[in-house]
Amino acid sequence: MKAVLFHHHGGPEVLEYTDFPTPEPGVGQVLVRLKAAALNRLDLWVRTGWPGIKLAYPHIPGADGAGEVASVGQGVDQWAPGDRVVINSNLSCGECDYCRAGMDNRCRNWQLLGETVRGTYAEYVAVPAGNLYRMPEGFDPRAAAAAGLVFHTAWHSLIRRGGLRTGETVLIVGASGGVNSACIQIAKLAGAKVIVVGSNAKKLELARSLGADELIDRSQDENWSKQAYTLTDKRGADVVVDNVGTTFPQSFRAACKGGRILTVGNTGGPKFEIDNRFMFSKHLSLLGSSMGTHADFAQVMELIFAGKLKAVLDRDFALQDAAAAQEYLASGEQLGKVTLTINGTTPVSEILSLRGQLQWEGDLDSLRGQRDQ
Ligand SMILES: [Zn+2]
């Protein structure tokens, strides 16, 4: 098969598009012929590496993917060749105490596709049968792949960990990015009021198009927690979604008494100071999580396939152009998910014109037009 892989950490230049043996599906596994993969920031971190990371080289990146079943391994009877599927990238043992309790994203032997094992930047990938979810006929594999990790993560954080309830106010720090875009939609679907803090007008416009009720442009006023306070009639937000980290001081201020701060990442860096006085005097809860459970994946993908939630799609690249796709993601220019088309009939890169690539039905085209001016 063709795959994109690397033999050592480094910049996008370490990615090679080359031949690699097609995996054999093991016992309980399914071989998926991929139609699309979606990029995540994680792919960039895995490529550049971090202290302690150990990869079996050559490594194939990519957590998200969708396609069809090519063949099944021994003991698999729920899938057959030709079935259309989307992949849950969270690999759990199914046997440890966490797995048995249904908290499989805390599995003691937890692995992630594309991080600890070879991933989806390839024509084929072998995954456990239980990590597949059926994709309806006619559903765009790009849209399914792009939804996977970010909606799964957002659903687990907001609904499972955050216990979001109808009528609550959710403040989301960051107007674009896959998880934030997912959080806006999930919070609206749950019946919450959504306030979004963004760094520029275009990102905020995207947030508005996804359903955000109130927008705060922090390029106009860095003290956004005060604005959030005003917008909630000096009560504060019930839930604050903060995946920046360095913004915790403002998030603590913007939360109501008894508020919950949810975090699944730290795009602003891993270390920062917090003022503990806010934690106890305001009865705050800080709730961290990573990815989601099998049950979360099934629930959120059902909503994706029903059209109630939708990944924002940005540019698409051919598999062989994965390095360019990663560079585009690293540039921060994108407003939605960057995807790879795999096993396609036409190399998309050859016909790529930005406007033609945008399949999302919202205002991304007009937003980009504004930015280009
Ligand atoms: Zn386990």
C-alpha cells in the first residue's frame, strides 16, 4: 500500500510518501480501506516529538479516518467487506478496571491510533472491530473523519465530564479550532447559551455561524473576563471551556460561583500560575479529560450522521501531499478541519483551488474572501 511515514522526528520534510506493507487484520481486527483522514494538532506534535515519546519506526501518523471494510480477521462477524465505517481512534484493552466500568478512555493500556500505533495516513489501517462505527450510505467520508477526534473529545468534556444542562451558560475560550467549533455546536444542541471569546472578527464570525449567542473580540479588549461577567448579568458562566491553559486566570474570573472549568488541552503552553483563592472562594471545579469513551463516540457520531452536528471542513489534500497539509495546519490559517483524500480517483491536490475545496455549507467561503482582501 501507499503510506505517509517518517523514520525520525523533525519538520514536515521527514514525511515520506512511499510503499509500506499492507497490514494483516489480526484476531478481532478489521482492515479498513481508507477514503479520508483528518489532521489534528497531535499529528504535528508526534512528528516533532516530545521527551519520552517512543515510536516503532517507521511511524505512520493520523488518528482520524473513514472508509470501508476491506477484510476481517478471525473472530469478527459484525463487519463484512464493503461496510462503510468511521474509526474511533481510542484503543483500549477492554479488560482493565476502567474498561470494565465503561471508562475506557482511562484504560490502563490505552493507545491512540497515529500516536502510539501506526495511523491513518495510509491506504489501509487495521483496527479492532469494536473501534468501528457504521457510516451511512452517501455520507462524505471527509466529514466523518473530520468529526471523529474533535467531536468525541468535545462531547466527553462537555456532556460526560462537564454535565452540561439545558439553560446553562457556556463560555468558550477560542473561536476556531476543531474542539472549540465542536463545543459551540454541542452546547447549543444541549440548550445552553454560548459566549465565545475569539482573537479576530473572522474567527468570531465562524463561531456565530455555528450558533454562538454572544461574541467577545479579545483583540479589542484583553480583559475579556470582565465582558463575560457583564454579558451574564454579573453572574458568570456556569461552564468555561478553556483549552488554552494560560488563560485560566481569566477563566476563573469569568466563571460563576460553583462554575466548572473544562480542559482537554493547552494550546497556550503547559505551565502557568493559577490563583487558588478563586478556586475555593468561588467553589470552582476544574475538570480535565482526554478523548472519550466508546459510548461517547457512538452517541456523538449518531448526531453527526443525523446532521445535527457538523465538522467544519477546510482544505483537502491528496495523501501524497500530507507534508503540505501539515504545514497548512501549522500555519494556523485554517478555519476548519484539514483532511486527506485517500484512494481517490483524482489527486485532489492537482485540482485544488481553495474555493472549490470548501464543502461546508456555512460562510467559510465568504470569511476567507474577507481575509484575502
Ligand atoms: Zn483497559
